[in-house]
Amino acid sequence: MPAPTYSLRPSPSRKPSLDGGPMQQLRNAQTVNMSAELFEKLFLARNDAAYPPPPTHWADDDLKSIRSQGAPAADWRKGLGNPTPIALVGIVISLTPLSCSLMGLLGAGGNGAAGVATYYFFGGLLLIIASMLEWLLGNTFPSVVFAAYGAFFFSFGGTLTPSFAAFASYAPAGADPAAGLTSQGFNASFGWILIWMCVLSVMFFICSLRTNAVLVVIFFSLIGVFGTLGGAYFLLAANFDRNGGTAETLVKAGGVCGFVASMATWWFLLSTLLETVDFPIRLPLGDLSGWMAPGSRRPAVIV
């Protein structure tokens, strides 16, 4: 017995109850006109939750889920990579050698002047690029962090570049431009830059308490870096010859803090890279998102 067939066309043997009326016109219609908005809702709409943004360690899972489900234009982000490793590479390749120079390991010295190009192209350029990419992905905190430290590395490299005349402007007229490095004005002015970078790092440290333990270690160590180096430059500004020994000790202490921060950043970088290739081994970062409830779930405390 042949299988029955079905057709969506009106059967000629069955007369419509309302000949020539609206029902017959609807039955004979070949196309249906609709607006572009209605067509998009019916055939092109997709669930944004199925296309979450690239993974990042800078926000807890709850906040990422809320952001991905609530952003109507989240689809275009599904094909983008995670820019965080780009910034981490810039940090480790610029901060680690600088820390070794500040500590004077194996004869290194000169406050890292040999790495000027590294500060420009690794510490500055890569961090600024990663900052813009994080901003496009809607990750405000890492975008601000990368922009701040990227701008600092650009500024630090410019200070060490003779053509910028950062220290030559403080040298006596007709003297060697390097004489400005020993002047009170240069050391005190540069010390203030480091101190306010220390204050900014304190703010980042407070915010990192909602992220993971590795970031907490990094920002806490950077507080030590900028604090000790700022103190060293203020001592040199007070009396360059008499306080030279104490300032050198503070510079080495800053190098130790920088080395701790760079090692934590190396760990962070390896953990992120292993995750990008779906490696079977994962390095823990110490998630702290559950340690402090987000402010969106309870009334914020106004100080």
C-alpha cells in the first residue's frame, strides 16, 4: 500500500467556505511581506548565552555569565581570542630583566638602561594593544590595568632615552647631560612619579581581591616595587652622596619585589596559555571570586 502524500496547496475538490473572500486570498498567497526586524527575530535571532566571550581570569564566572547573556551584540566576540597573554608576555619580558638589573645579578646594573627598547616594544606596545582589545571585549579592569602599566613602561623608556632630555634638562649649563641624573630636581620629580604609581597599584590590589590569588601577589609586589624605588629617589634628592648607599639598598629591594611580581606573572602566563590549547594540566590561580560576594547581589556599603 503506497504511503500517503501531503500537500500544502489547496485541493481543487474542496471549495473554500468564503469564495473570493479573505480566506481564499490567504490560501492563494505565494509570499508574505514582513519587516526586516520581524525577519531577524524569526530566523536570525540566536541565544547570546551560547556564544560567550573569550575566557578571562579577570572576572568571576557569575559576572561573565551576566555580561554575555545581557549583551545583544556578543556574537561578534565569539571569534576573538583572549588578549590577556599578549599583555602578560609584555610584562614578563620587560619586568623580569629590569628586576635582575635592579638587584645587580651577574654584574647587571644601570637601573635597567640597557633594556630601553624592551620597555618600548614589550612593556609599552604589547600592553597598550592588549588594553584596547580587552576594552573591545568589555573587560574594563584588565583594560585599565594594562593601559596604566603600558603607559608607565613607555614613560620609563622615554626617561632613559637621551633624546627626550628628561635628565639633561636638570644638568648645569655646558655640563654633561648625565649630570642631571644626580640633581635634586630630577630625582625628586621622578620619585613622585613612582609614588603615585604605587598609589595606583594599591587601588589595583584592592580590586584584585575579587579575582584570584596570583593577581593579588602581583599587585602587592608592584606596590613594593614603586614604594621602595620612590623612596630611593627621594633619598638621592635629599643628599645624593650621603644617601647613596641606603638608596642602593632600596633599589635592590625594589628589584626583589619586581622579581616576585614577574615570577607570579610567568605563572599566570603559563596557566593562561595551557588553557588556550586545552592542555590536560591546569595551573591553579587561586580563585577568590567566592571569597567576597559581588556588590550586585547585595546592597553596596557606602563609606
